[in-house]
Amino acid sequence: MKNIIILISVFIGATTYAKAQFVVTDPTNLASGILNSANEIVQTSNTVSNVVKNFNEVKKVYEQGKEYYDKLKAINNLIKDARKVQQTVLLVGDVSEMYVHNFGKMLNDPNFNTQELTAIANGYSALLTESTELLKELKQIVSTTNLSLNDKERMDVIDRVYKEVKEYHNLVRYYTNKNISVSYLRAKKQNNTERVLQLYGTSNQKYW
């Protein structure tokens, strides 16, 4: 039970860590806030200006939590079980970062129209939903009020959640690269690939 208490104190509640010395935001609330803002794009964005406006709200929520994610990355003196929880939370943060970073570029990509941008946002929203739900499950599992599981059962669930979040993390990366590849192929037909390369960079070019 000692390990579980450490997990809760470091990651799930608003508290401080002995050597990190910073206040922790509830990661489930942060992820849910990003998701809710992302859903606004899908539900209300029928013009480019609305898409941009709603995306700026997503970006604002993410940037408010970026300090938390950055400081969480810096903690390296954790027990093995706690590190798995840390990695799970950071993977969800990275999913949000991939969305914010890449969709922001897609908004400036002339190879996508408003309907396509909304469809892309819908795909990201679906992947964010699954990642956020898994994070909520993680919070419930490590809660001290959940007395039906022993430590081994809790850690088995944490391992499963970590693996599933990692799968969604990989799916978001794949989804992002596939969308960029659509833009690249369209630009190639127009003999204008340089603009796409400048917009997205060349690090993921092997997927195109």
C-alpha cells in the first residue's frame, strides 16, 4: 500500500513532491479541459474563422498545463511503480501536444478546406477521448477509496492502462503523419512540395 500512496501523492491530487517542489494539477482535469475545447471545433466550426477561434481555446488550455507536464518530466527519482504512472500521464500530455502542434500547422495549410479540417479535428477528438478516459481509469484505480483491489491487482491495471495509452499515442502519431501525407501528395501534384516541407518539417518525411 505504501507504493500506492506515493503514486497518489505525486500524480493524482493537488500536492507537492519532496524534491520537485511544485504544485501538481490534476492531470485528468487538464486532459478533460483540452478534450472539451477540442470537441468545440467539431461541434461549432463551420467556417475557417470558427475553426481557428476554437482551436485557440484548445491551445490556451494546453499551454496552461504545459508547465505541469514539463516539470513532471524532470522528476527522475521515482520508484518503479510510480514511474509507470508518470509515463502514462506524460503520454497523454504528449498526445495533446501532438494535436496542438500539428493541427495548428494544418490550419495554415491551403491543401485542406474547412470541412476537411473539421473532419481531422474529429479524428483527433476521438483519439483524445480514449486517452482521457484511460487516464480517468488510472485515477480511479490508484484512489485510496477503491479497496476492492490489492496492490498487485492495481499495478496490473496500471500496466494495462499504460500499454493502451501508448497504443493511442502511436495512433495519434500515425494519424498525424497520414494527414500530412495527404497535404504532401496534393502539393506534389501542384509541384509545390517545398511549402509543405517548410510548414511541417522534414523529420517525418519517410512516412510520406
